[in-house]
Amino acid sequence: MYEDIKQRFQELEQKLMDSALIKNQADLIKISQEHASLKKAMSLIIELEKTSKNLKQNKDMVANESDAELRQMAQDEITGLEEKVTQLTEELEEEVHPASPNDKKNSILEIRAGTGGDEAALFAGDLFRMYSRFCERRGWKLELIDSSIIGIGGFKEVIFSVKGEGAYGLLKFEAGTHRVQRVPETEKQGRVHTSTATVVVLPEAEEVDIEVKMSDIRIDTFCSSGPGGQSVNTTYSAIRVLHVPTGIIVSCQDQKSQHQNKEKALQVLRSRLLARQEEERRQAESSARQIQVGGGDRADKIRTYNYPQDRVTDHRINISWHSLPRLMDGEIAEIVEALKKASKAEQVG
């Protein structure tokens, strides 16, 4: 069972032990990534084979054991083992044949304030905290790439990377326009306002996925700025990268040095180019980012966060959840899993 995966995993382990591989960094990165991507599959295969062996032993005991008490003990274990075999088989199939080739990748998220002024920026900040807590709960590493902060604590824009097993495969369902209905901190009259923030979710692209030619980009430097636009330093450490063939522009100013900002900007650029490439491959009329974001209008929404009614509703699957403070504290696994299940059912159907 799954002999080809086991054989490939062993081949990769042998290659990683070859000292000559260190001299070729591109091959080393590629082989290391493939080895890491197969590690969970190998773990599932080993557990599945062990459980299947136990199941067979119990069935043999039921068929051949003369002691009635031992037969009954074996019979009692069979149902649980059969359920575990089914679960492991499903997990393994999903691991080996993901819905998208990018599902196992790390991810880059871009959150931007939409309609609603300062309240929209505050909501963008709330979404950033929600995803930060969600990632923390899963043991994923979150790293800030770029941000534009408003004076009262929200974000006009915040871009960050999420590194963790299958991060993109789960977070991709967060892409779209999120709507909030609540009394804003900036509103003194107690009226409920509606504001939005847009979320873009990209698979993180490595250099082996997308090659960015230096001849195709233009790099400008400028001084980093803080809330209100004031300069926060006197060195030109912030970076703006223009990809001339596509017109994509990426800015990064939150890292400590010009070199770090450049690396992060190129990382985001590669991820946007990968998303664009994937969308072109599917022959869509517009890019993946445009499909994900929509127009950022109140009517163009995937989810509503209704504070007066303590409810979050995802409009794609028409399901609501209560206890909004808990959800905003990052406990959104049930929402993500519901969307993943619905997506899988739609693909099967």
C-alpha cells in the first residue's frame, strides 16, 4: 500500500545524506521541500499499516480463538479499529491528493480596510488579531511583512506570512470581503455602523516555484513612515518593487534593513505572481486576487460579524456561529473546517 510514496521518501532521505548536495543550493532546497512534504504522508502510512495489522489480528482471533472471552474482547475492538482505518485512509488520501497543488504551502495574507473609514481600519486590525491568535493556536509562525497603521490603532493595510503545515489549504477560505456590524469606537451616539475589510490569501511562492528576473523589476527606496504619514527614520530602508511585465507593485517597510525589506517584498511578489499564474491556468477572466477580494463594497461579502446579535455568519454556506468574542480571539477552526468540508463536497458533487 502506497509503496511508491515509501520508495520516494527513502530515495529523498538517501539524497539528503549525500554531501555533494550541499554544493547545489537549488537542488538542496527542492529535495528538502519534497522530503518535508512527504513526511506527514509517511507518518500516516505507518499508522495505517499498524492499525490494519491490528484489525486483521482481531478478526483472525474472532474466527479462530476457542476462548469465548478472548473472542469477545477482539470483537469489541474491531469497530474502533475499522473506524480508525477509515479515518486514516481519508486523511492519507487528502494528504497525497490535495484539492489544490498549493494547499500544502505556507501562505501570505493581505488585509485592507474597505468601506467605513477609521472603523474599517479598526476592523482590519481585529481580523489581523483573529488570524494571529488562530495561527498561534495551531503552532504556526506568523511574520509581519508590511503594514500601514492609523493613529487610533487599526490598519489601512497589513501584510503577513504564515508558516505552517497546510497553512494555505486552510486559510484560502478566508479570502474575500468581511463585513462588520457594530457600534464603532469612533461613534459616540450609539448607532450601529456597517464597515468592511478585504482579505487576500496567497500561496507562498519560493524561488523554485517562480523565477523573478532582475531585469523585469524596478526597485525604489524611500523612508519608512508611521501613522499619519510621518517619517519614522532618516534612512531609505523601505522598498518599493515594480514588476514591469505585470505592473504589480509591492512595498515593504516593516523590516529592520533595506536588504530585509527587499527580500520580503520579493517574497510577496513571487506569491502574487504564483496566484496569477494559477488563475491563468484555470482560464479565469480575472486574477485570483480580484476574485478573492471583489470590490470591497458592503454588498460584496463572504462573512458578516454582527456584534449586537453576537453572531458570525458565513454567506457562502449560510451557517452562523455565536459567541463572537471567542471567535474573534482566533477560535475559528470550526468555521474553517465547515468551509473545507463544503468545498470538498462541492468538488465531489
